[in-house]
Amino acid sequence: MYKLIKNHFILLPALFSLALVSIPLVSNANNLDKLSIGGFVSQGVVHTSDNQFFDENDDTSFNMTEASLQANYQLSSSVKISGQVMYRNWGKIESSVLDYLMLDYSFLSTDTTNMGLRLGRIKNDFGLYNLTRDIPSARPSIFLPQSIYLDILRDTITASDGISIYANHRFSAGNLSWHFTYGLYNVTDDLIVSILGPTIKGDFSVPEHTRYLKFTWEPPQGDWLISLGYSDPTASFEQELASTDQIGVTPGQFNYESYLLSYQYYAENWDFSLEYERKKTDSSGFDLYIPNVPEQFQPDFPPLFKLKNVSDAFYGQWRYLLSNELTFMLRYGRFVSDNNDKNGEKFAAASAINAPAFSRYTKTFTTGLNWQISEHWRIDLEAHYFEGTGIISPLVKVDTSQNTSKYWQLFAIQASYSF
């Protein structure tokens, strides 16, 4: 009940903000053409053979409901306000949030150059799908390629509270677009559980602003694009130690530095997408100790984990238009936590929590079918075949009593209505 009330209080400011956008309509009905409203509702079912990727139980789950209300209001030819509120019941995560709310000011528009500025909660333009990852009709599958778009770290890259500048330059050889965002991402309880697991309680904070930078090049014919993105999120953690806790964790900090190369090619009846990410991870702190025991009597615990490594992730995706309504998809992806320990054997040998080697990587084969029933209705079906649990395992999981499986599968179906 508390969680439901908390989510509704989060939603109220968002609804109020969107209401402000529509105030001019009351005084002048001619302003209706300046306002556009849209959204979607979706419901799905997912079955996971093993592990806790989606829901608390390794079984069939109907906790796959999404809904959003989005509005745009054109204040002038160069100024626009956009916002979206969203409800997500996505496995273990249930939330009502202000997805984004921003003021968009286009301050330069010529025959060859457009430039603008955004303020507020801004969607991060990172990779091919981050901007549209929450819109069923715009993403290529129910679950995006987990090698790049990790659901457990979704909150760190979805949106930032800050400022963004963007531009598009047209040349005879093609178009160059870029954007730069500087802001803070929203730390949620779900993010804490995703990273540290349910055993350790505590608070994450964001001590530094995150920078997002992306350059995209497209030829004049527009049949392919290539882009390079950069981000550097940071998060600090401090444990909330209860009197009953038998083990403690010292404060710690994660630092990430990510480079993402994206390529997409469009043909008449098919398209191909390829993304490769290299991420540098550096952690400090997170040492184990026994509460209320003097330092000189503390056991010599092995490191819980000391992350100072470079990870690699990629996927290749091919989609074929079987008809105007049916699209078939094949995808292969791989995620490696440490490219100097690709099979996780060194990590498993040194782990203080008996983590298996396969918790450090994931190989994924995915196939799916999209059926666009009408302008508003769509159905997606897909199957995922996994080796390894690197995309789901929390970095810290003191309780290892629950076994995980090296090989596992996920099957999902989702119906969505967009308006």
C-alpha cells in the first residue's frame, strides 16, 4: 500500500505539469492546434525458465503493464514544451514516474544548420533505441538487446535532469547531427536492488553530473547511419546497517566511462543494426566487515569485488518485412563484464560470495515477430535463449543460497495500443 501511495504522489506533480501546458486552451480555443496529446497502453505475459531476470519467481508473470500520457505544446515557432508521465509494472519494478518534461528552444534555423537547447528532465539520446525504449510501437522488440540496453541499469541512462544542446548540419555529402547533455540521473530504489541485490540495504547518491555526447552521420540518400556516443555516470553507495545485520559493507563508489558505436542500414524490405559498447568500470570501497567488532579483531575477508576493468558488449540484429503488417527479427548479442576474464573464471576463483563464472558474461540468441494489426494495435512475440547471467546478476549478492542456471530461456508476448 505504501508503495502504491508513494507512486501516486510521484505522479501528481507530473500531471500538474502537463495540466499547465493546456491552460492556454481555456482562454483561447484556437490554441488547440498547438497542442498534441498521445500515449499508449500495453499488456504482456512473460515466461522465464530459470533465474530472476524479470520477476521474483522463475515462472510465468503477467506483471508486464505499461501506460503513458504524452503532451506537446508549441508556445511559439521556436519554443515547445513536452512531457510524459508513465506507469510501469515491469516484473519486479512498479512505478509511476515523470518520464520527461522539458522546454525545447530552437534558437538557430538556417538552410544548412539547426540548433536548439533543452532544459528540464531530458531523454538521453544514447544509442539507437534509448530515446524510444519505453514506447512499444517504436522499439524493435519487447526486450531491447540486453547486451547494450541492460534493464538492470535502465534508470542510469533513460533521462537526466539538466541541460542539453543539439544541432543538425546539412552538407552536400550528408548530414551531421550531435547533442550534448549535462545533468543528474534519477536514483530509484529499483536501481539499488538491480545493482546490489535485495540483501544489502542502503542509499545511492549521484555525486557528479553525467555527460552524454553523441555524433551521428547520415548520407544524403538516408539509407544508413553511423553514430558514436559517450557517457560517464557515477554513483556512490552507503549501507543502511540494521542492528540485526551480521555483515557490513563500507561505503563505495562506481565510476563508468562508456563509448557506444552504432550502425544501421535500411533496405526496401529489411534493415540491419549493429551496436558495440566498450565500458570502463572503476569501483572503490565496498569492503566487508563484522559490525561492532574492533578493527584489530576483524577477519581478513577476501575482496567482495574490486572492479577495475574494461567490458565489451555488442549485438547484431536483422529484421525482414514479410508483409506490410508482419516483421520477422533475428538477433545475436554478447555481454562480457571483463574482457581480460571473458569466461569469468578468474572472478569466480577470487569471489568472496562464491559467484559462478557464468555470472560474468551472457550470450543471447533472439527471434521475434511483430504484427501491426492496425494503425493503433500491435502484437509482439519473441523468444530469447541465454548462456550466462551477466546481464542480470547483481554486483553484490551475499546470499547465494538460490542457485542460478547457466542456460535459460525467456518467452514473451505483448499487445499494445497507441493513440
